Amino acid sequence: MKIAVLAWGSLVWDRRDLAVVDNFEPNGPHLPIEFCRVSGNRRLTLVIDEACGATCPAYVAKSSFDDLDDALENLWVREGSSTEPPLPNNVRTHGRVGFAHPSSGQQSAKAMERHPKATAAIIAWAKVVGYDAVIWTALASNFHEPDKAGEPFSIGAAIRYLETLDAPKLDAALDYIRSAPPEVQTPVRTAVSARWPEG
């Protein structure tokens, strides 16, 4: 089975234990992406978001695995932390990672719930380019949650949130945004560049 791994954020420049055959290249499907998820270390990270995402080309690399569950588990581990519990019994239903297997008609229920149009675009792209299956990080925005930013996401809210971070956390957050691939241009990235210009 030929399995594509999609990426748009740190997977591109920090693969760690993610097993792919070649480097990621920006020739994947165009997806709505934005810095609208607050990560565990308070950075704003990139996720697919059909409400506020900017259309950007996803990066793609071929998984080193030819079994869908093995590839999903590999991505699930890469996207986790060292302090979390072991793999769930069924990674396909967990929600952290999405998948689509066009020939069988199977796809991640959580991904369909969170970003159905993006999932449909991924399936259409896979059929055209000849991948048997596609996997990706399918986390949702959590910006609005009380222990995150605590208000509905907007570009202004994202800047206000970043302004609340202490200097080390702000530096790390800005570094993440600036490290995103050049093809991933979003309104938050533009606003951050205006508020905290480099140099």
C-alpha cells in the first residue's frame, strides 16, 4: 500500500521518529490551515480549520510503512508527548490522526467531523496522484477553551494571546510561526510579522 503523509507545520522540519521515504515536498492538496491551536507549551500551532484557515498547499511525503495502521501509529507517536499514556487500542478512532483509504471508502470519523471539506479534498487528491491511503494530523482548534486562550479565535485574539506570554514562551511561539514552511502563509503569520518584525 502506498501511503501519503501530509504536513504543514513542524513535521516538515522536525520529523523526529516519523518514518517517511523522502523529504516533504509542497505538492499536496490545498487545505485551510491556520495557527489556531494552543499547544501544551503555549505556542500557537497549525491545524486544519475550515472556519478560519487560509488555503495553503500541504506538504507530502511517502510513509515508510505499507500498512495503514502502522503508519497511523507512527504519526500518532510523533504528534504526542513523552508524558502521555501508551497507544490507544484503536488509533483510527482516536482523533489525533486522520486517514482516508479511497478504494475502500473508509476515512477517519473525527476528521470528517472536524473538517469534512478538507477530507473530501484529500481523498480527491489521493485518487488523482495515485496514493492508496493518506494520513494527517487531524487535531482541532482549541483556542476558545478556558484553559487555552479563552475566547473565540480571530486574528486580533491570536495577537492578544501572544502578548500575554512571558518572554521565553513568546520567543518560542514566534520561532514556531516563523519556522513554518514558506508556502504556509496565513493571516496570523502576516499579523505576527507586522507586530514583531524580524531584524
